[in-house]
Amino acid sequence: MHRPRTATIRDVAALAGVSVGTASKALNGRGSLRADTVARVRQAAEQLDFHPNPAARSLHAGRTYTVGMITTDTIGRFSIPLLIGAEDTLGAGEMSVLLCDARDDPIREQHHLRTLLGRRVDGIIVTGRRAGSRPPLAATVPVVYAFLASSAPSDCSVVPDEAGGARLAADHLLTVGRRRVAIVTGPEHHQSARVRAAATIGRLAEAGLEPVAAPLHGEWSEAWGRQAVGVLLARQIAFDAVVCGSDQIARGAADTLREAGRRVPQDVALVGFDNWDVIALASRPPLTSIDMDLEGLGRAAAELLLKAIEGDHSPGVHAHPAKLVIRDSTIPT
């Protein structure tokens, strides 16, 4: 039985009226080609049902079109949205992502690094479950740090603008007329807790205000949110808003306020942080929260990694903007 011959890159080039090199560049997104040339080549490839051979493509380019991602975020709360965002960007270039869980274990991390380098990945994204900084990875391929930052200034890191997010929260509360603001956040040794509280205090100061009390530091948990608001009520501190360091804390705060007969948001407005939908949407009422746009951060990290792979390294720490998501805990319905 006669089988039709599989189309080659030469067939595509001939149909499009270009050289083989130009056809290859158009299909692989390389070089500076006119838009109409690229369109003509791709139309020819589609007409001939031509599909590039991945192995030949890798051999020709000296690349494997794979990227490693090393994370310490075991539950995936932060790494999964990052991975989704990174894959959005990398998938457009037909690149695959290999996810490795280091579990905060340096030995396991080194094992994953050796494995990824053994597979000749083109680059690596390093992420984790908390913001802050970490020692640089000793890799022989381009590396971008996402969510957390490398302690080496020459490395490329993309981090959420937590301070900007906290300022958005304070701005929103000021806009809806709140002036007696309490701050309840995570452990004092945790960088995110300190940064978010300091930025909130700074924005209030610009408006000529101070928090009603020193920031209350505790665990990132609903139990701490309930306990902290109980402390504020027991001290008879007058407050009409609470900026919480996480959505878990805010949900716990809402529980105590409701039990104490304080209406949210009529009596007390609440703002969370993280926009973790399983918490924010299940709260009573649903929480206004700061979204760090982790998928967008993942896309940004992947774009910087692609540039680094092409030889365009972007050293330093790049802040990715957060956004305010308004729900019923600050605006009466």
C-alpha cells in the first residue's frame, strides 16, 4: 500500500517561496522576519500538514525545549499558580516544564538539580512557599527565582509587590471612610508579615493617621485571627477596620466580630491578603483581599527566563504588581 510522503521543511520553503533557513526561523519564532513572511510560511506548513520534528529541532538549536521548576511549596499553594502561569508562556514556544519538589531539603534539592542538568534543561525556575531570599542555585544554565528572591544581586528574581499590595488595602479603607485601623498579621520574624504591616502603617501616616494599636503578630491561621480580634475587643480599643496579613486571619477575625455582634462591614471593614478563593469566598461575608497575581508572576518569570536563555539576562529583583479584589467585607451590599 502506497503511503503519502511526509512533508519536509524544504517543501514548506518551496511552497512559501522562501529559503529553508527563513522557513525554519518563521516556524521557530527566531530572527527578525516580516509579519507577512511569517504568515506565508505558517500557512504553507498548515497546508502541507507539516509538523517540525522535536528531536531534530533540539539538535539544530542546541536546546531541549524543557525547563525545570524547583519548589519547596509542598502543598502547591503558591507553586501551582506559578506553574500554570509559567506554562502559559513556555507552552506558546512548545516548551515543557519539569516540576521538582525539594521539600526544604538541601540534599533533595541538589538531587533534583543534578537530574535537571542531566536532562539538559534550557533553564530553571526556582520558587517556594514564602517570600524572602535564599542562597543562589549553583547551576550551569540560566535561573530565574520566582516569588522568593536570590540573595545574589547578579541573579534574576521576580517577587510580588507585597508593600504595594498593602498600600492598596489601606487606600481602599481610607476611600470607604475608615479612620480607626487595626493590623493583625503573621509572625514577626516572617518577612511578609513585617513588610505588609510596615507598608500599611506608612500609607496611614501619609493620611495623617496611625493604627489604633501596634500590629498584632501571630500565626497565619484563622485561630489567630479570632484570638487577635478578641484581644482588641477585650482592650476596648475603638476600631472600624482591620487589615489582616492573610485571608485565614481575616476569616477568623470575621468569626469573632460576628459573635461579638459587630457587623462586617457596617461596623468593621475587613481586608485580607492572598485572595485565596477557598478562604476568601467561603468567609462570611466574602473577603476583600489583595491578590498577588501568582499566575501573572509565573508568566513574568518565564518571560525573563526565555530572555536569559537567548542571552539577555536581567539581573536584580523585579517587583510584580498586586491588585485589590473588592468583595462584601468592605462594601455594604
